[in-house]
Amino acid sequence: MDSGRSGPATLILLSLVAGWSQGLEILSAPENVQAGDGDSVMLPCQFRVTNADIGPLDIEWSRTPTNLVDSPLIIIDYSGDRVYETQLEDMKGRVHFSSSDPKTGDASLNITRLKSTDSGRYHCKVKKSPGSKTISIKLSVLVRPSKPMCSVEGSQEIGKDVILKCSSEGTPPITYFWTREGSSMPSTAVADITQGTLKVKNATEAYSGNYKCVARNQIDSSQCFAKLAITSSSNNAGRTAGIVIAVLLFLLILAIIIWCLFWRKKKKTYEKEQSYEIREDVPAPKSRVSTARSYTVDSQRSSLGSMSPSNIEPYKTHYDRLATDDLERLPNHSPNINPSFKVAAPSLNRMGAVPVMIPAQHRDGSIV
């Protein structure tokens, strides 16, 4: 009788447990995702709820840095039918939900314009009371190989060993592959795919040509070219001699140009000094006014010298006017040149003096 009563109760309890266990569920997702820098990536997080999950829906994405020292940082979440964007400066504008309405069961995260610093472990947590689930995905952002640098080392002469080198930067490991355009690789060539070298032993002219190096890692590849020109030693000697002659000719032409410029400058300086010497030797020209006045004074002196005091009276007025006019016409003339002109004419007559005009004299010694 007791066992009969406990049977239905046990079935009801088992049904309830089975219902709880089939509540909120996150579908399976990859544990590792790789993408290249500059690309976009989607981290999947799809979930399913049942009628048993009656609480509000909360979705949260967080990131744990690769150093695993810092605590997870929330980058975006959904709560109360609203999306809250990230507050991280380095991810603003680059993260968003794939679905415009995450409550439909798609909480996947999109990250655009990936950077190497975006690498880390991302956690998607979905909560709808009483259920709560979390998954983790490791994101690795790979740096593409940079454009390789191709070079040739060694003497490119017949019988010598030549090494072709190729180097690139990016997320390791990077492997290098050498090929020869339009022909097969030399039989004596040895390639190192990890170091990016191609060693050609005992080179011949037949090994000349264009060689291509491809640098490749897990995400992308890049390439460069190197030209190999194997020649005889005589050709190299002629080429070297030609280069030396060209350099010497250039230096000679440069020396001639410098000498011409120096000679021209020296000639201009000499001509300028000669013109200064000529100007210093030429005497200052005599003033026309001085010559004319000197002639007038000499003529008056000659005429007055032959006259007696009684006959000089008519010329006294003219003489005084002539002296005054000449003095006014002289440049830089000082009115006090000769105090004798201030003596009155009647006094001169009583003294029996004969009027004589004394010529003026400039500072440089010339007579006016």
C-alpha cells in the first residue's frame, strides 16, 4: 500500500528534475578561433531556453587578456531588452552583437578591424533565471607577413658561391619558399625554409635569372624578387674600370667649374680696385665761377693800377658791386672773407690807396 502511493510521487519528481535539466542551454562552439589583423571575426554563442526559464534574460561578453593576470573585462552586455556598448577605449566602435535582437537565441559577437591586442580568451555568459550558462573561446589575432626583403650576397662570378636571402616579419612561424621564374632551380641550390636563404654553389652563367621568394604563415603570404647575374671576372674588371673613369671625369669637370668661378670673382675684384685708384689720381675740376671771377679781378686790377686816385671815382661803385656779386655767387662763401672791404671809399682816397682785389682761396689750396 505504501509502495503504491510512493510510485506516482516518484514519477512526478523525476519529471520535474528532467524538466530542470533541459532548461537553458548554449550550443557547442569552437574553443579556438584564428583571424588576421585588420579582418573581422565572429565568436559564436547561440543558446536555447525552455518554459522553465522564467526570469529576465541577461547576456554578457567579457575578455581575459592573454597574460591571464588581469581579471575579465566586460566588453558588451544585454539586459532588460537593451544593449550596453563597451566602455573599453581600444574596442569602441568595433564590437557589437551579430543579431539585432539577441533574445531570439543568438548572442554571437562580431569584432571588426582586428588588432594584435585583441588576442585573448572571450567569455559568453547567458542567464535566464533559474538557468545560467557560460562558454569560453580563445581568439588569436595573427599578424600577416610583411613584404619580404630580398638580397644577394657574395660575388656574382663564375665558380663562386652566391647566397640569396629573404626575410619578413609577422606572427611565427614563417616559412620561405624560393622558385626561379621561367626555369627550374639550379642543381647546386640548397634552400632553408626557416631561415629564408638559398645557397647556390659553383655558380655558372646558366644560373642567371629572376628568383622569387614567398613568405607564408598561418594567415597570409607575401613575396619579393631577387635578380642573379653571373658574369666572368673580366667583365667585372671592365665594369669597375668604367666606374672609376666616370668618377674621375666628374671630379675633373667639377674642379674646372670651381676654378672658373674663382677666376671670375678675382677678375671682378681687380677691376673694382683699379677703378678706385683712377678716381683718387684725377684732380678736382676747377670751378667755372672761380675762373671767370679770377679773370674779372685780374682785368680790373690791371685797369685800376694804371689810374690815378682822381680817376678812380667813377669805377668805385662798379668795383664795389662786382665784389659783392662775386661773393654772393661763390658756394659756401663766408661774408667775412676779407675785412678790408669794410673800409669806406673816402678814407681810401684820402690815404692815397689804390683799390686791389685779393683773390679768395679754397681749403684745398686752389685760387678762386
